[in-house]
Amino acid sequence: MFDRIDTLRMASSLTAHAAERQKLIARNVANADTPGFQASQTVLESGPEDRGVRVAAIVPDETPGPPVPGYPASDALDMSVYGNTYAEGSNVNLAGEVVDLMTAQRAYEANLVSIASYDQMTGTVLDLMA
């Protein structure tokens, strides 16, 4: 059975994960127009003693981006010659990133509310004991 401290630790770890996801999503969105950029995602694992979660790794999405015209070939001697060359575009799906960002934000807010509720209940108990 979980005690109060474990509940607080779980809420804290979930809040930290939601904040990490928000930073990663912001990085993906900021680089959406960068040719060759690969979006990244977090991989989670159970926290200590299977309580809470933590980020195990940040892995790139290997899906290729769409071709973007107007970039010089990597083997071109004269970089001013663009011709009909293409570069791989970013594989960031902006609509999906916005949905993920809203989900991460709501998770962050929900965990902050649970921490605030725990703090308020602890204060009430201490006031009753005094």
C-alpha cells in the first residue's frame, strides 16, 4: 500500500516527466522547418521500487521527412548551384506535437494540483494537532 510520501514522490516524478516532455516538444516545434531534423520522443521506465516514472531515454523518430527542393547537393563543388536538388525535410508533425503539448501541459497541471492538495491536507492535519 502506498503511503502519503510515496504519493507525493509519484506526483513529483510525473510532474518532472511532463515538464521534460514539454521541453522536448518545444524543441521539436522550434526545429520543424530545419531540413533533416528528426523529431524526438521520450521513453519512460518505472521509478525506484516501481513507483512513479522517469525518462529512460530520448530517442529520435527515424521516419524520413519529406523532400524539400532548392538545396545544393552535398557533393557539389559550387554551393551556389541549386538546380533540381533536394534535401530531406524535418519529420515533425506539427498537429501531433500540439496535441502532445496540450496533453503534457494537462498532466503537469493535474500533478501540481495533487501536490497542492497534499500540501493543504498536511497543513490542515498540523493545524488540528496544534
